[in-house]
Amino acid sequence: METNLVEMKKITKHFGGVKALTDVDLDIKRGEIVCLLGENGAGKSTLMKVLTGVYPEYGGEFTMEGSVKHYKGTHDAGHDGIKMIFQELNLCPNLTVAENIYLGSEPKTKAGFINHKLMIKESGKFINQLGLDIDPRHTLSNLPIATQQMVEIIKALISNPKILIMDEPTSSLSSKEIEQLFVIMRKLKENGISIVFISHKLEEVMEITDRVVVLRDGTNIKSIDTKDANHDLLISLMVGRELSSLYTHRTTPPGTEVLFEVKGVSGPPMIKDASFKLHKGEILGFAGLVGAGRTELMKLIYGGVKKNSGEFYMNGKRLDIKQPADAVKAGIAYVPENRKEEAVILEMSIKNNLTMSIHDKVKRLGIFLDKGQEKTITSGYIDQLSIKTPSMFQAIKNLSGGNQQKVVLGKSLAIEPNILILDEPTRGIDVGAKAEVHRIITELADEGLSIILISSELPEVMGSSDRILVMHEGSITGEFNRDEFDQEEIMRAAVKVC
Amino acid sequence: MKEKSILKKMGSFKESAILLALILIMLVITIIAPKFMSGRNLYLVARQVSYVVIAGLGVFFIILTGGIDLSVGSVIALAGVVTGKCMELGVNPLLAILFGLIAGAFIGLINGYLVSYVGVAAFIVTLGMMSMARGAVWIITKGWPVSKIDPGFIAFGQGSFMGIPTSVIIMIIIAIISYIILNKTIFGRRVLAIGGNEEATRLSGVDVKKVKLQTYVIGALFASITGILLVARFSSAQSTAGEGWEMDAIAAAVIGGTSLAGGSGTVLGLIIGGAIMGVIRNGLVLMKVSVYWQTFVMGTIIIIAAIVDVMKNRRSN
């Protein structure tokens, strides 16, 4: 009889006012490979973080091997045999394979030193079991990424886990390496280990998993045996929802004249030959999965990262952008995706943050700041964007996420840009502020500003954009005009199923 | 009632805690060694503090961006020796001072270029420069003091105005300039912004590399001023001048509440920080504490200041 190793019942998780999971159920059987499938933000990682004790506070309950568990940390979960392998490698590149595998649980000699001999021997055993050819004495950084990933798996295996959770394990692997990984996954399955496989890549999901559990907007949509599923079905399960009224579309049509053109731009880390045109007063949406290269393309345009090749044209004239300062001069403003790391200076006041890009405009006698003018400009944007704050001298760290985002928006608008690039502008802000940000975006476009809008939430891009470009692995793989918008077609381009 | 509100106002100053510490330290020293409060002694302490504070204000801007400069002490010696050598060669004293400043600023330019544009860690660049500049001093002087110094310059440097030593007056002028730079200019705003979040500042369109380079030039320039003042103080340019002063300069900033991570610090805090160190050092001498213990105590104070800084940050987070 098949038994459920894990049963999660009615799991609910809030972050502040934002509901990440609502009454989600998940069963994991012994020796089963389950795929958690869903769009960005569907709640896959959150659910796994509940299971592994990363988030000790949640609603609902789950059982592991029949008894109710409530893990306070990953250590507790690990103790019960639940191990997570993260998307980014959590290894020390300067240590050897064996040292990495036994990091934190090194075998000791009688004298209390590390027992290298035993460590190497035991590592070798696991490596052989999986049919791999890795020398445990090699320094990790000399090995290819795929091999390092295998080391990460072996590291999880030494504690005899019952469940392995793999969060997009194939994202940095070649197709040959993926095959190798699948061989190992099948071996683990034969040994009775259950695997939760998180991936966006449908071909892989179809090939390796036994069952697919689809999540959407933090709720269960369907659990389906893989043999009964197909690409079309999975895509429609992932996206199938109505456009919410959050996103009211503009009334005035965009202009037809081309304002900005990107021609054959390539650059690090993986942008290949990207070309597109942006019209005056247009909202151009960029859809795609996380890691598709949308942010990276914008960084090349903005000069945050140096491009290898390609050209930019503004009003037909070639633009030379080497660093962000050049982009600002050319009237390109960028609201980054990571607000805390890339957009705000937390300890500084709203005023000082807001005028950060326009020091040349608030200049007096060549080197001094005209604080009066700074105040006028700041209070103008506080009114226009209805930023809620007792004073413009308040440190920005004291504001809510939504209000911080409005300050960042104000900072970008203060340069009086021709083009405004918004990278995930509503991430991490509550629904009310979201609607407000969208209203502002629409208003700005109506006033003739050209906007590039990146969002991983399809309804958001579809709700606001006049046109959508889809990216996949560093290339633009689809273009949709507003009358052709179709969630499934866009998702197809994003996961590149033809 | 009125007294209370004044006290309250005092409490709201960022520097009130260390100012209070300074006053307490002075009180304790005065009780044990009443000579401390004599006019002559205060004059000497103030003069000594001024040298450290001027150099400290230079490294202050570097620290505010999140950088560090360990070559301060060597730049002090180099600027002094270049000035002294020029005077020995009969160059006009004003020109000699100018050459000293240029020599120092040039070191800052190299530091800044390597840190900002080449991307070498500031700690390593300035550690190497500490040796190179000191080596240059020895090459120039072969270890001998340069003692043919213009008498007018000595008289000026050792003199005073209304009972205040020249070097203290120069310190006050530089402190005022530093205050204005930090609080009123675009450059100052950008320095604080870089220390607060360098990537966000860069993405805002600020030429971060240029600003950082400029801080190293300012740092070396201020250190050079100290170096030139020391030539007047000793009536000769010494190849050992400023040895270990980089630590005093950095310590003045840290004791004064400047965050080594960058982004926050005040000019007044730095001056008080420098004064605390000068007063304690002088007090230990007056209280006849052994030289060995003096060094020990100075180190303890720096560590205490750093701990206080960490606690403060932890509480505000």
C-alpha cells in the first residue's frame, strides 16, 4: 500500500498584509517525484519553506510519517530527513569535494582533528553509489557547475534524507548534464527517497516527475498524474485566471513615432542579440520567467552593466551609454527591481533620496546644493504621488514599501525622463499601493512618457501594457500587440514551447 | 524648568554623549592632576589635538564613503620633507608649502585612482602607499632631518593669535570648510550617499568613481597640511614625522561616531574624538602613568568606542 510520507493540510502564510498561501494541501508519497508547478509568486518556494522550517509561523498543519510536526528551523526538518537543495549553490568553492560534503558534520579522529581519510572514503562511497566519476580530493572550484550540483546533492544524501526538495536544479545545467541529473534522481527514487522538483521547464517536468501539483496565487489548483498531463493543460492550469480589475487600461492610444530603438544588443551575463522599438507614449511590457534576462537587458540599456555589442538610438540619433550617468543625461530613468539594494539609501531622508539624480539641476554657485529648490521639488512629488509621510526630512527607511517605491518613482521622474524603465515596480508592496502605482503609470503614459514595464505577474503586464515582448533565456522570443494578448500564448513564449 | 529644556536640547545633539565623555574625562584628570587645567598645558594639548584633527578630517571623507586610508602618516612626513627640502634649496616659503601640498595630493591621487578605477581594495592600496611614501621620505632625506627652515615660516607656525595657537586656528578653518563641504555641497551629499548605498548611488547616475577618487585627494591634502605644520612646530622636517598617525586619525573619526561602514559621521564628532584622545594622552602623562600603559589605554579606548558604535547600530535596527 502506498503511504503518504508528508501530508500538508490547509497551509496558510501571510507576509504582513500579503497572503502568500491560502489553504494549500500537499501530499508526498514515499519514493515519488512530485513537481510543484506555478508562475513566479504562485507560492511554491513559500510552501517548501514552511515544510523545511524556514518559516516557522503559518496556519494549518502538516504531518511527517504520520505525526504532526512543527519545525522551528531547517535543522529540525533536516533531523527528520527533509533536505532542501537551493537554486544557488551553497558550497565553499575553495574546499575539496569531500570537505564540502561533510561541512558541518566532519568526522573526527580520536585526537579531535578532522578525519580526512574517513571523509574521503565515505564521500567516495556515495559518489560510486550514484555512478559518478568525481575525485573527492579535488577542489570544488575546479569542477564544472553540474558536478558541483551533484556534490550539493551528495551533501544532502549523507544524512539519509527521506525527502529532497530541489528548487530549479536544472537552471544552470546543459541538456547533457540534465540527463545525468535525471539518472541520479531515478536512482534516489528507487532507494525510496521522495523528491519535490520545482521547475518551470515543462519538458523536464513531463520527463522526470510522477505527479504535478499546480499552484496559482497561493492556492491549490490541481494535482494531476504526469502521464495524464500535457503541455497545453499544464500551461492553462498555471495561468488560467481572469484579469483583475486592479489594472485599468489607459484610454488614450500610444503614439506611432519611434522614440527609442535597441539594435542587436548583447552583453553579460546572457543577453543575445536583443532588438526592439519603443514608441512615444507607449507602455511596453516585458514578460518572462524570473531569470529570463529582462532585468539584465535593462541594465545594459541603462549602462549599469557594460554591453558587448549593439546600438541604441533615441529619436534616430545614436546614443553612447557607458554608465548610468550617461543614461540619466539622455533622459532614461530606471526604477530597479531590488529597492533596498539598488534604489534607496535607507538612512537618508526622502528629500535627499528624491533629488539624488538631479544634483545638476539643484546646483547653486557651481558646487553647492540649493536646498530651497530641493524642498520645492520634493514637496511637489510628495503631492503628485501622494507619498504618505509626516515630513520630507524623514529617513526613507521609516516609510512603508509602497511609499518608498513612490519616492523612487519620484526620483526617476525628477530627471524629467523621455523613457521610464520600471523593473517589477509593484514587488513587495500591498494591493492598495499596487493599484496606485498602476494608476500613476497609466497617467504618465497618457502625458506622453514612454514606459518599459517589467513584471513577472502576467496580469500586471497584460493589464497595463500596449504591447508585450516576451523573453526567454536572454533572447526576445515573442511580441504581442494589445489585441493579441493571450495568457497562454505569452506563457508559451516565456517557457518556449512551440 | 528652563534648565531642563536646555538639557533636553543638549541630549538631542548627536555628539552629546561623547561631549559628555570628554568633559567627564577632563574632570577626572583635573581632580587627579590639577596642572591639567593650567593655561600652558591646555595650549599644548590643543595644539597637539589640532594636528591629529586636521589629518583626521581628511581621512573622514574617505571613511564616509566606506573606504580607508592607511597612508596618512607617511603623507604627513612626505609633505613636510618636500616643503623642508624646498626651503633648504632656497625656494620661496609659500611656493615650498605649495610644493609640499602638491606632493601630498599626488599620493592621494594615486591612492584614489587605484581604489576607484583599478578596483584594488583600499586597505591594500594605502597599506602599500604607507610604505612607498615613507620610503620616498627616506630616499629624499637619507634619514637626516631637514633643518634649514625659513625662520618666518617657523615663527608663523609656532605663533598664536589672541592666545590661540596658529595650528588650532587652521584646524578651525579646515573644520568649517569640511562642515560646509559635507553639508552644503553636492560632493558632500554624494560622499554620504556612496557610504549609505554605493550601488544605488551609481544607478542614480552619480559618477561614483570620481567622487571616491576626490575623497582620497582631499584626505592626502589635509594630511599634508598637518605635515607642513609639524615642520614649523619642530623647526625641521623629520623623516619619522607622523609615524602611526594614520591610526590616530582613524581613531579620532571612530571615537567621534563616524561609522567605518560609511554613510554617517559628523565634523564636530571627529573634533571631539580627536580631543578625547589628546586629553587622555596628556592626562596619562600628567598622572605619571608609564608610557607602556599609555599605549595600552589608547587602544582600549578605541575598542570601547567601536563597541559603543556597534551597540548603537544594533539598537537602531
